[in-house]
Amino acid sequence: MGSAAELAAAVLMLLGFPCLMLAALVPSVPAFAAAAAVTYLADHYLHRRGSYLVNRLSKVRAGLSIRFLIRQLLLILLLARLSLADNLIYYGAIACFIAFYGLQAPHGALTTLIRNRRRMPVATRNVDLASRIRIPDAPPRVLTHRAAEKMLHLDLVAVGGILLAAALDSPLVGFAGIGVTVLLGTAYVLALVPYVRGRRIPPKADQVLEAVDDWLREYRPETVLYFSGSRDSAYQVNMWLETMEQLDTRPLVILRERVILANLAPTTVPVVCVPGGVHLMNLDLSTVRVALYAANVGKNIHLLRVPTMKHVFIGHGDSDKLASVNPFSKVYDEVWTAGRAGRDRYAIADVGVRDDDIVEVGRPQLAPIEPRRAAPADAAEGHRPTVLYAPTWEGWDDNPGNTSLLLAGENIVKRLIAADPPVRVLYKPHPFTGTRSAQAKAAHQRITELIEQAAAERAADPRFTADAAARDRARAELARVEARLAELAGGGDRGDEAEASRDGVIDVARYEETARLRDAWNTAYWNSFPDWEHRVITGAQPRLYDCFNVSDAMVSDISSVVSDFIASGKPYAVTDSAGLGAEEFKRQNTAVRAAVILSNDAAALTELLDAVRDPQADPLAGERDELKHYLLGPDEPTSLEQFNAAVAQLARKAETRNLGQESRTVVGGPDVEPADALPPQAASVTGETDGTAAN
């Protein structure tokens, strides 16, 4: 249900309808009015919260319209039981509800027509469409947002008036309510009509596609980041946006799902979302020489078929998971890994990726991670190390090695809280934690309670003091920054997809101010509480890398989090939840070769804490440095420089190939086609391909 409040509202709504029937049969106007009010309010609340239950009721023939209809029929039953079947208000109520439902058809048709006409074949950001085609403003949000629910709720006036008429024996009140409902419903329908006529209709699909092609010919993109996936996978493309902004070539982001565009982080890079496969294949991408793929998904085939560009798998993280050596990767011209470790993984996996096709480019996203710093001079006077516990989620199966939460999480946290000398604990779980496993969700809740209880006890301990004035100043600064960020975010709202595409060119000054404010937010956040206070950190802010930078060590599981943390050079521990044993665990997982290996009792945490408190007593420091370079490549040149160099080199290969094809065509004469020219690909009427490659 999502929350106790949603569960209570659902129960009230489900019980409300039997109560309505009972009140109608008794009959009792006050009881009927009370039950009706409960059903209205509960229904509205659940819709506003997007409750799972209320969204599934339509599957069992109890959707929104049916619930309103049942309530109205029960009101007619109430009038009959009150012996008002011969009264004009009875016939007025029947006529009102028939007319009201008669208005539902044009209302639904108009809202659907407006929505479909304003859904363009291509949605964009940072693309100048406004100078090329005329896209009218979206209808006011009040007319289109939750339109069906708003229309149905107009019956409130009629229902209230009819109930008052029955209670007061005054038909005039009832007819007044009926008139208002019918009038409002008619006005709602008429208010939508202008948006399906004349200049308020967006251009047709072919005009939009021509405008995008015209922009592409002017912009001449050279490097494309291509991505397809579900809403939850948006982070996989978001992590590459900053790198795309810093390319030496002209970048472009191509998305395949609108839901990804809606969850895309702000960026200055032009973005084109093309849901239809045929539309994608018909875009003018003739200037693109390098295509980068962040995930192995079926829709990649729609761009992979283009021979004039070179295709590269760059992935969305670096770890020893099987996804890092997916056999699908052999379809690309090259596979780019962070360091030598990625190359070796493919060699060991033997999945068909040739060593010659692997290029080591580092991890440009890791630039914000700060290296280990020397302990502060006042360490002996009260500085307490910070240990980050960042477990991964439970995964799609019940493999005990997926996450440490289930078997080791509480032991880890208890030992860290009880450490002497004391340390601060930061707990940042994976955002998917508990989404599949109830056990993982329960473990997360227990760990949260442990940390919050320990934080409360530490705050009451006189040994732990804080500068209250400094905390207050930081909190005030945090509130100021959050208010400004909210103001900047609110100013970027758009009416709908078409309007967002028209006006979606980012304000660079606003974007840069937002970036500065996010840095200021991060500083103010960490200063707003004492450096000894345990914290549970969920949500998007502070980011994982921000937690890395304030931590002296980390405990985690097998995931890309470990590989990323290694960039800091700080001590870390990894939990062998599956009980493989330290040697076998290290053999199977490259990233743990310089880690303290924890069993599920977490007894070896003392080794990690000793290394944190005294860097001179850190036996794994040298191994961590070697592993860092093995996993992530050299520090110089920087990852961004390596990445740009790899893009430039591959672009030259693509250009050489294209020139060779042109020369073969010219030598062979006008009737000879290039060797790898492709036949047309079968497509459905919806613009989507059948998912197979054309060869």
C-alpha cells in the first residue's frame, strides 16, 4: 500500500460502498451523506498518492468511472426508498446523471485527442525547434491534468444538492445542484474544444521530423550517447552526461523512451528522444562517427545497423558482476573499459570479445572523488574517523552473495557503533533496497533503527560536543540554498512534451548557478550536524561520491561502488556473505584483492579500523594503489583526456572506412553499391521495427 495512511484510506473506501448501500436501504440521508463523503475523500487521496490498489481496481471492473456510477445509482435507490419516486427531484436526478455521463464521452475523446496530437514523434531538449516549426502552447494544466478525475468530481454539487433536497423536502435545492453540475460539465467540454482546432494544433509528424533533421544538418553531431531502458535505469545514462559535456567533439544524446527523458538529469548536451525505430533510422545522422552505448539492450540494434559510425560499449559501471562481460558486447566495434582489469575479465570469460577491440579509457565520472588526505593535526584531540556502510541491494534472486544486509548488516553496524575509540557511521543503502525482498526491507529498517538510536545516545553523551552556533549558521545556509534550488527548478517547468521540446533549450546561466548551489548545499549539509553524529542517508542528495569524500573508510559488497571507492585510495572492506572464504573470494572478485575481507560476523572490522586510525599500520596501502591502477588505469593522462583521445581515434577509423566505401563505389561505377549496403528493414505501422537486424 505504500504507507499506513494509504492502507487506512483504502480500507475506508472499500467499506464505504457497502455502507452507502446500507444507508440507502434503511434509508438514512445523514448516514448516506457521511458514507459518500468518506468514499469521495478516500478515493481522491489514493489517486493523489498514486496508490497501487486504486490503480488496480480497474482490472477487476471497479475503475474510477464505475465507482462514481455506483454511488449515483445508490443515491437513486435512496430516493426511491424515501418514497420520492414520484417526486420531480427523482426524475431530475436520473436525467442529471444520464446527461452527466453523456458529457463523459466528448470529454474523454477531446482529452485523448489533445494528448495524442501533442505527443510528437520526437521529443527534444537543447534543440532549437522554435525557429523551425510552430508549436502552440499546451492547454492549461488545470484542464488536462487528471482530467477524468476532475470531470467525475463535478457530480459533487448535484449529489450534495439532491441529498439536501431529500433532507429538507425542497426540490429547488436539488435542481440548483443538478443545474450547476450539468453547466460545469458542459463548460469543461467546451473549454477543451479550441485545443483541437486551428493554430492550437501542433505540427504533423513529418513536419517535426523534418525540423529535427534540419537542426541535425546545422548542428552536425559527431559523437552520440545512445540509451534505452526503464525508468529505474535512468541513472545509467545520467552518469555519462557530464562526460558528454566535456567532449572535444560535438555531442548528442539519443534516448528511446519518454520515461527516460522525463528522468534525465539537467544537461547542456542536445537530447533527442525517438521512441519509434523507423523514425530513428530515418534521422540524418550522417555526420556521426562514434556511437557510445551505456547498456546492452535489444533496441541498440536500431543504431548498430548504421555502418557509417563506429559503435562502442562503455557500460555504466565497473565491477566483477557477470553483466560486465555480457556476450552481447561482441557486436560492438570496440569495448571501452576503465583499466586492465576490464580487459582481463573479457579474456577470462571468453565470450567472443577480441583483445584488439578493447580500449582502456579510465572512468571520467570518478573525477569528483577526492584522494585520501593526511589525518588532521588535532586527530588526537577528538577527531573521529567516519566509516561509510554502503551495501548493494538484494538483486533479482536469493543468492546469499548479493548483499551483506541479510546476514551481516546488523553485525557490521553494531561493531562500528561499539568501536573504541569511537567512529562515526554513515549508512547509505542502494536505492533499490527492499524493492524485491521483504527480508531485505526488514533488515534495512532494523539497521536504520540501530543507527538512529545510537545517534540519539551519542547526542546525550557529554563526551560529544558541538558548536551550536556553527550548526545554526550551516542550517540557515542549507535552507537558503534549498530555497534557491527549488526556485530554479520550478522555473523550468513545461506544460507538456511538445511545449518542453519547443522551450527546452537550457539556460546556461541557470544551469551553472544550480551546479554551484549543489556544491554549496553539500558543504552546508555536512556542516549542519556534528562530525561525530551517525547518519542514515537516503535519497539523491548527498550523492554517493560526496559520502566517499567525507569518509575515511568504507564497508560494502561486490558492486561498482567498490571499484569507484578504490579511486580514493582509502581503506575498505567487502563482505563475503556467501561464505566462499577469503582466498576464493579474492580469486573470483578482482576489486576485493586489496580489501579487508569480512565474514558475516564482521569480526575482521578491527583490521579496517586500525588502518583508518593509523595509516602507518595499514598493510594494504601498497596493494590498494596497485589495484587502483589495475582497475581504473593511470592517473595521468586524466580519464577525460584518455576518453577524448579514444573518441578521436575511433572517429578517424570511421572516416577512413567511409572514404574507402566511397572510393569503391566510384571505381565500380554508378551501378555498384557499397559492399555493406543494407536492405530496407521491416517495420510495423507504429514506427517500431520487428527487433531483428537487417543484413
